[in-house]
Amino acid sequence: MSRKFENKVVIVTGGTSGIGLATAKAFSQEGAAVFITGRRREALDAAIRQIGGRVKGVQADMSKLVDIDRLYDAVQQEHSHIDVVFANAGGGEMVPLGAITEEHYQKTFDTNVKGTLFTVQKALLLLRDGGSIVLTSSTTSISGTPAFSVYSATKAAVRNFARNWILDLKDRHIRVNAISPGVTETAGLNELFGNGESAENTKNYLASLIPAGRVGQPEEIAKAVLFLASDDASFINGIELFVDGGHAQI
């Protein structure tokens, strides 16, 4: 390992599974002190064991401002600053137009948009000048998906946060970029597709549409996040980086 994040302090929200877990593990292996969040204590404890190194877990629902405050209170107990924020917590369900409820809308926007906004805004007092913010968007930010309009709208909003925040933060030289994964092998994806044979059939079909010929792995997304967060990406700002095997480019 290159230890590119030696002695850096990194926040990874939604760090108990999938892309968040893989990214937290990658940051830890590169020497960072990592704080992860998760809503369930048992999942949080399991993730901490998997990640290893200097990792702390904070039980938090990132759609709730009081929980975001709890995260940064925990950080301040041990560190004077933050170097990287990976605002990754999010999720969604497939609901077609005509069946969308106010509850579905509110839950999805609170988690993906409100949560991302206040995760970043409340980090600013601790985030050092010259730091890096990476937001989790999605290929759905630019492409249509049946029964996924509310989720897709939230991810388009997240992508546009990056465009605007680089202007708000330019005097502090804080970079903001969005990572947009495509179909990625995670427990959340399997649940979205109905688990079991149904999920496998759906993933196989989607893989046939991807130029790379397969779905992605969380570790592949994690490598892209670490690149955007690192000094190797020092002149990259405000972009949406698609990590999707080429699917969004055709």
C-alpha cells in the first residue's frame, strides 16, 4: 500500500455495506483514521471488524440532523479537523409513476438529498482548507430507469450539488466531485432486484448491456473514490465520474 492517506481523517457515511464499506476499508488500508456511519448497531460493529485499522463507528441515520451532529461531535473528541468527506449514505426503492406516495418521496429525498446536504454543510467547520468532498450520485442522474424516477431525481440533485459547491468553496480550495456508479454487486442491489434468482437474472440481463460485459464490484468504485479524494486528483473539481463499465456512455 502507498499509505496516501496516512494520518488523514476521513468520513464515510453509509459505511456498513457495499460501496461505503469497501471504500472505508480502502481508506483505512491507506493509513487514514476513518469514521463510518450506519443505522443498525450490529451492522456497524460487523463493519468495524471487517475494516480494521483506525476506524470508529457512529450509529446514525444521515437524514436526521441530530444524528449528523452526533457524528461530528464524535470526530471532535479525537481530531481537530477532517481531510475527506465521502457523503455516500443513500438508497431507494422502485415505485412507478402512479404509485408514488408522499412517504416514498419524502423518505428518498430526506435520505439522499437532505442527508447529503447537511452531512457536507455540518462538516465545513472541521473540514480543512484544501480538503476533498466526494458525493455518491448514480448513472441514473443522466439516464432513465422504469419505476425509479424519485431515486433518479435525488441523484441528479446530488450531482448538481457538486457543480454549485465548488463555487461556494473555491476560496477555501476545497474540491467537490461526484462519483456515479453503475450496476454494482451489493446487498442493496440484490434486495432492490428481489434477491435470489430474480436478482441474478436481472443482473445478468444488465451485464449484457454493459460494454465491459459484467456488473461492477464495490472495490472498483472504492478505488475511484480514493483517486478523487487524493492529491492525484488535485486539479479535478466538480466532475461526475462514471464508474459503470461504459454503460452510461453508449
